[in-house]
Amino acid sequence: MANLTLNDGRSMPQLGMGTWQIKDAQAAAIVRTGLDLGFELVDTAAIYGNELGVGDGIKDADVWITTKLWNDRQGDVEAALDESLALLGLDAVDLYLMHWPVPAQDRYLDAWRAMIGLRDAGKARSIGVSNFLPDHLDRILAATGVTPAVNQIELHPKFQQREARAYHEAHGIVTQSWSPIGQGKDLLKHDVIVRIAGAHGRSPAQVVIAWHLAHGFSVIPKASDREHLSDNFAALDLTLSAEDLAAIDALDSADGRLGPDPAIFG
């Protein structure tokens, strides 16, 4: 498992398990399966409603845990994290992310200040954001001087977020990809992805995950059974050629976004 060094000096596994849309009752078994296969990072969030199950799945395991602050708790950050910690059965999480900026309610700066306090208190070992645009990042940096360790954003070959990635690189922020295989939609059937997969004797999902890894992103694909978890994990030993990467890079699309627009969501 490759690791990425964060701007706070900590080391985070590059590949993880996403748990969005995994029900609480199934989460423990799925997480345990993933850990058995070798995953070392589990990503959850308060809004997913599965922190209790994830906590059961990680019990007694040495694993990186990420959870997230939901939009309606930006004025109540410490209590929100305490609730997540209680469900997870932990004294601290490895990474706490603000899930969305929600600029219309104009609380994300105060929430970021509160998250800095929670990091300093040891309840979150690292802190970051999710779905923040460069102008949101500029604002919290100017006001606090504290740079998020991670920005988790929608990123896949059809929506490559080049401007955000350039900003992250300039500021030492790790780019973490959510919906990395485009929610499975048409991307895995695209002729370029299928061709590259065939040439390597691999699955299309492995090709897309390997593309993320080759670009240095952290990536958290979701899978809800052993077969897909194992398939995702096997992307770690797939090396794509420069030609493969260039062909996938060329799939970027102006209308490739699948999720909400952070400028207006919330």
C-alpha cells in the first residue's frame, strides 16, 4: 500500500474504501472484509448514517478513519464530532473533513476555526475539507493561516478538476477523489477504458483506479461485496503506460460533473 505525506507531516494510505450508500447494518461486515483484503483506510461521514457499523467493523484494527462534518452542524462542530466519535467507538479520528462549504449559509470559516481547535485538542489528528472550490480555500487560508491537509472532491476521467488539482499542488493539499469511477455509469464501458483493460488483462475499474493512483491522488472507491473490494485493491499493482494515461486524460469533459455544484449546494 502506497502512502501519501500530508502537509501536517502525517502519512495517509493512498487507496481506501468508500462507504457512501452502504447501510449501517451491512457496514461492519463489508469493512471487515475490506480490512482482511488489505485496505488500510475507511472513509465514512455523519450523513451516511453508517458510522456505528463502520465502528464495529474497525474494532481492534489499525486503520485510518475519515469522517465528515455535515452541513447543518457547521455551527456546532465539537458536538458533531463527539457524536461521530461515540458512534465509531474512537477517541479521535485520523481525518475530519468539512463535507461541503455551503457558501449560502456562510458558516464554513467559523467551522474551519472550530476544526483547528479540535485538531489541537487531539480529537482529529488531521483536518481537511471536501468539495471546496479555490475561492473557499483562499478565504479560510487568509483568515486562519491553516491549510487543509486534504480536499476530497468529485474526480474521475470524465471530470478531471484540473484547476482544483493545480491549486492543491500549489498549496500542498492532497487531492482525494470521490466517485472515482464515475459511479460506475458509462465510464467503465467507454471504449478507451475497455481497450486499456483488455491490453493489461485487467478490469475497467482497476484501470480507472490505477489512473488516479498514477496521478498521485488518494482514491476511495466504494464496493459492497468481496469480489468488487478485491478487484479494487488489485489496482495497486497495475502500472499504466504513459500512452494509457494520456488516452484517459483525454476523456475529460466540460459537462462531466455527476454530483452537486459546490458553489450552490446546501
